Amino acid sequence: MLRIFYGEPESQNYIFNPDAFFNNTYEDEWITDPLSKQMIKDVDGSDVVGPRLIDSPFLGPVPAERLSGGVKTLMLMNFDTDHIFNASACGDNCAPWILRIAQNKDLTIRLGYLMDFGKDPFDIEIVNIHKVVHSMKELNESVLDNRLI
Amino acid sequence: MTGKYNIEVYNNRVHYFLTVKRNITILQGNSATGKTELLRLISDHETNGVSSGITLLCDKRCTVLTPVDWELRLSGLESSIVFIDKTAGFIKSKRFAELVKGSDNYFVIVTRDDLSQLPYSIEEIYGLKNVSDNQKYKSYRRIYNEMYKLYDFNISKEFEPDTVLTEDSHSGYEFFKLLYGEKCISAKGKSNVYQCIRDNSDKQILAIVDGAAFGAEIGKIYRYLDSNQVKCIIYAPESFEFLLLSAGFIDVPDDVTDETWKYADSKLYMSWEEFYTDYLIKNTYGTIYQYNKTRLAAPYKTEGIISKVISVMPDELLLK
């Protein structure tokens, strides 16, 4: 299930800059994992040639460190179980992947904006108010009514 | 700092154009649209100059401010365009807002989070858009990016508001109450606009806000309106004072309102809203139109002035 903390968490396992954190912690296997490949293709439009080479239509051949901050954060969400990551590093185009990752694990993230999780029903717990919501209408209202951002 | 500046930066793979004309510009958008790459190019160019292989064309110095000793570095910058990435936690700090106020620099900030302590314009929130042709895309050549504005609201010609909501609680509210009568209510500040819309969400709403300083609020409200299908139009002229200056009852050179970047010095004005208010007060001082932001003077309530202001508002917003 996906759990979202809105605002500024004070917990010690919160990672504000997942881009930098990824560069210094990622494993080669993360890059070649089938789900990672799909996310890299969908978000960055890039193909994984190998664990140390990404073929980007915009940037040419680049190392994993040059992937977008969004897709790096997605991989951290998928492979790292010890931290809460700042999902404001992810744009709306990462939202379906966040929901998908959270289908297979309990995932807690931080957001500072109203990410669009789409029109399909979902289960998201707003950590600040311990409330589970099922639609964007419910999510946006709950966040704004409680002035969480 | 005043002025409007075109920035063009490119290497052999990516090519960016953007124009900045106010002290604060915000870059948002999906992941992988090239925001971080833009800042990387500017940073590399600054570090290595011509040796970087990057071309940067701009009449002002462009620099990237990182979290390391940011206050110290910022204190040494002037007449520059300062780019800041979302990974710089200080952009949400009170100290940063204090240093932006009175700064001789323009700031271009990459962030999806709202920066509620900064009065930025809804007009200066941009998303990067790719505009490359297919051949170049396929051959991994340069991608041309242009900036596009978010939040362009379409105004329906059939729209008839049940409630007119103003961000302003003083002169602006008084004026619009004359125009819309009892339908008009004040939100008493921009941070209350959401709640007022929410309280009236079963009605057709016209919300009038000062666009020049509403940037931190517009994203939240836009998302709320979208997810809740609320029949609400946000009308966001620069400010109420901008409407008065545009109405032409005092002699104002066209470019004060049309090319405000020539006049609104970032050292003196945190937002163009402040500039328009100051300009109106100074240029009506000692005349029958002497302007007071807290109370609307009698001459502004006359039919002649009201009709002049109406003439610069979109027809669709006027009651039928």
C-alpha cells in the first residue's frame, strides 16, 4: 500500500535529495531489473544497454547517473526498504509507477505537491492524518482542507 | 535589476531557449523533460567557459546556486540570472525569501513544490517542452526545447457566476462589489482563496486574484478544480492596480503596463503587484484620483471610471 507524508518530514530516514542518494548507493542489478527497464523506457524514453550504459534519445549514451531524478527516485522506492524518499523529485509521469511499486510492498513517500495519480480508484494513506483515500478528489480535498502543503 | 532577457544554451545534443522578465521564474513539469540538464549545462559553462563545448548566449551572467555556502555566494552576486535546482533545500527557507527581496538578481527556480513565501507570478511558471523534429530525435541529435506556460485558463462565453470571489479585501473588493453586487465576497487574502472556492463549490464561481503574486497558490487550486470538476473561472490580471492603470483615466505610458520589466526593479519590488501599487499611488498623489489601497476613493466609484475598467476586462466576465 502507498502511504504519503505531505510537507516536511522530520524522520531521520528521510532522503530529501534522492538524485544524489541514488548516485552513491545504486547497484548494477537495479538498472537491469525488468521493472527498472520499463520505468526507464517510459519516463526517460531511454533503453538500458547494460548496467553501466543507458541509450538516451536526448543525451546519447549516458551512465546511470544521468538518468532523470524521477526515474532514479522510482528505483530507490522499489529497491530500498530503509528510507522515505522525496517524491517531489518525480513528475506526474512517475505516478503510475509509484502506484505499481506500492502494489507489491508497503511504500512510504514524501510529497510537497499534488501529484496526479490518475482517474482510476486507488488506496493511498495520508500519513499526516491517518486517512485512506481512494480518488484524486478525496486526496486533493484531504490535503488542502488540512493545509498539509 | 530590470529588463527582459533571452537565454539560449546548447551543446551538440540539447538546445534550450528561455526568456526571463521578472525576478522569479519557476520551472516545473514531468520528469525527464530536461530541467536538470539545463542547469548542468549552465553550471558546466560557468566552470569551464568555452572549454566546456557549451554555448550560452545571454546579456546577463547566468549562474547556478547550490546549497554549499549559498548565502555567501548569493551575497556576492549582482545583475545576474541565478538558477536553482529543486535539490537545494534552502529555497523554502525564510532566509532565502529575505534575500530575494531587494536582490539585484533574477531567480530561475526548478521546483514542483509551492514556494509560498515568495510572491511569484502565475505567468512565470513554465514547463519545458520538446520541439525537435523526428529525424534529429531518432539520430540522437539536438533536441530544441522551448518554454510553454502552464495554467492558461479558457473562459467560456456561457459563463454566469453565482459567486464572485476576490482575493483582495480592501479597494479591489470594494470595486468589484460595485460591479457584481451581493454576489461578491472577499477571501481576505490569497491563502484563503481555496477555502472560499471549496465553500462555494456547488455554485458557478468567478475568482479574481492578483496574478502577479498568486503563483504559489495556483497549482493547488488548479488541481482541486480539475479533480472536483468545480465550475470556477480564475481571473488573474496582474493586480487590481494594474487594471486601474490599464483603464487609462490617468496618463500612463503604455509600456508601464505592457512592458513592465523595463520599470519594475527587483531591488525595489518583490513582485510587479508592488510596482503597480506604488506607481498608482505616486502618480495620483495630490489629484482627485489619489489612490489608497485600503479604501477605495470616491472618484473610483463613478460610472465613468467603472466603465473604463470594465473596458479592459474580458467581456465574458461581465454579468449579462
